[in-house]
Amino acid sequence: MKILLRLLVTAALVLLIANLLTGVHVASFGTAIIVAVVLGLLNLFIKPILVILTLPVTFITLGLFLLVINAIIILLCTNIVGGFAVDSFWTALIFSVILSVLQSVTYRILGDDK
């Protein structure tokens, strides 16, 4: 049940951010749910590999390169999911930061934090 709640919250936040941020396009709520699932899978399987491969750069930048990795994950998601588009790398970077902050706040409010 907790995973379903997280999925719906993430989908709603993706739609909210797409409406507020120019350069992010989501076709429907169904597409937002697919985006939430794909983002979860990419964060589970691909992100740890990218973090390990870029560990020296991440260390040198004091962890700020993780923001770049998050933007790359968002751009990978745009290539996988039809109906979801992000116009540029910078838009993906802003989208990922806003999504992370809003997820953290929402999960804290719902009492579903890790």
C-alpha cells in the first residue's frame, strides 16, 4: 500500500510541476503514473551504476554532481515514456530538484518518510 501511495503522490507531483514549469510536458495523469513508475525503476537500477561510475567527480564537486545524475535520469525517462517531454537539460535539472523537494515535503506530511 505504501508503494501505491508513493506512486500516486509522485504522479500528482509530476503533473503539478508540468503545469507550473515551462518546458515540461505531460499528456495525461496516466502518463504521469507511467513516468512515476519509470522514474522509480531508473532510480532503482540505473542511478546506482551512474553514481559508482562518477564517484570521483561526485567527490570533487562535494556531491553536487548528483544533481546532474538526477537530470540525466529525467532525460532517460523522456526517451522511454511517450507523452512525457522535457525540453532541455537545464529544465530537467530544475524539474528533478523541485520533484525531490516536493516529494520529501509530501512524504513528511503524509507520515510516509523513510
